[in-house]
Amino acid sequence: MKRFFTAGMTDTGLIRSVNQDAYYVDPEERFFIVADGMGGHAGGQEASRIAIETMQAFLAQQWETDLDSATLLRQAVLEANQAILKDQRLHPERSDMGTTAVVVIFRDEEPLCTHIGDSRLYRLRGAKLDQITEDHTWVARAMRLGELTPDQARVHPMRHVLAQCLGRPDLEFVEIQSLSVQSGDRLLLCSDGLTEELSDQLIATHLKTIRACEKAATALINAAKDRGGRDNITVVIVAVP
């Protein structure tokens, strides 16, 4: 029996020739993933694919084990990181590849989420949109320290510099967050191709006014393209009845 209404969609955008984003919507609605790859020689495309496939396989295989949910989710991310590092060793031309990731799992009574990089998780509750994840970027850190305002961060030349991503040997700490979800909530997992073009206010407007998940996903992607579509754009929407 379906618990949620869901939709996933990705678009190359208007500038890039290759789509380095990837996403996964579990048919059993147990977990949802968005990844945004980076790196030349098709590296980003491979990194996001490897991350998605590794996490999907690990979560599915270990779902019924005695691992607690936080450990399960953390290990899935670490397994994906190791798989990308292995591919880098086998294919030196892709040694600079990496990927972001944002993951939500519904395994126990309280859902969990995790992220690496600047792909985000939002929750719309009523009319209020909250950004659940905090970007692992240089500008996000500068904002926390009060060195940049949100408006400055939005146009800063270093806004794409990641402090953390999958595909790096020094990835050790993977933060797991509890996620409060109630009836009527809508979750949005997305790559930065969406958030670079649309303000939180515009994202909220689309999520609030378009109830069908697939139509909302299409509208968000089209709105990002209307405002430049400079990067690949990926969205996954999970609506809680």
C-alpha cells in the first residue's frame, strides 16, 4: 500500500551538454536519493551514478538486518564513497570526480536524512518552507560565522566551492538528522541547479499551489530553466497524505 505521493525528475538544463545529476525513488517508498556529480571526462556522471547505485543496493540489501537506521544510512554513504574511490583508482582520468548526495529514509517511526555537499532537503509544512539540510560549502560556513549575508552568499564567486563531497578519502564524518514529518508535509530533495535559479520563496509557492507531485516537479524545473537553467536540475518530491 502506498504511503506517499511521489515524483522524481531531472533535466540537463539549458547550458550543460551532459546531465551529471541522478536520483532514485524506491518503488517501495523506503528511501529517496538525489546526487549531483562533478568532474571532467564524464566523471561527474559516473560519480552520481555510482553513488546512487551503491546506496540503493546497500539500503535494499541491509533493510531487514539488525543495523539501527542511523548506522544503516551512514554506512550506505560511506559505501558509496568507497565505490567512487575504487572507480577513481581504476580510471585515473576520472580521479577528480565527486558527487553530492541527499538521502531520506523511512525505516522506523522517525524518518532520517543525511547529505554531503550542497544538494538540499526542504520541508513544506502549511505555508512554511524550511531548509532541513545545511550546505557543506565555503559560503555556508562564512554565513554561519557572520562573515557573509544571505544576499552576499547568493552571488559570491566561491558559492560552488564544496567543503565536503563523495569521492574523497578524507570523508569520515557523516551527519545523520532526525526528520519530523506529519500529514500534509511535502519534502523536496533537489540539486543546486534548482536552488541557484529559484529563491526559497518561489520554491515554496510552486510546492504550495501545485498539489500533484509530478506537475509540481515539472513546474519547478521549468521555472529554473526560465531563469537561466545554467546547471542540471533534479527534484524529488515526497508528499505525506
